[in-house]
Amino acid sequence: MVARMIVDPPGEGGGRQVHADGALLGTAYSLHDLSVFLERAGLEGMDELDVAMSPLVEWHGGGPEVWPATD
């Protein structure tokens, strides 16, 4: 079973850190990045819409529509 993913608020560097079971999985810059993290954690076949609506993802500092602009 995949642990709940915590998506932190957007940081100054343009991404959102993602944690599961207290471990940092990486920094996401899009819903696609989150779908890759979930796939690596064992949930295959989830697209961006699935990730945005998943009860496994806990959003802090804004939901799935909040991604900082990058240059």
C-alpha cells in the first residue's frame, strides 16, 4: 500500500517538495511529476487527473492547481 503523499507549499525555487512516510521523494513542478512519484511508489497507471483527485495526496499551501511559474 502506498503511503499518503504530502505536497508542500510552493517554494522559492519553483517546485513543491513531496514526502511519503516522512521521507522526501523529491520536488515536483507539475502534476505529471507527482504521477511519476506515485508510480515509483507502486501505483501505476495514474494520470494527472487521477493524482489531482486522489485521496492519497494531501495538499499544503494550495491544491493541485497551484504551481509556481518557472522562467
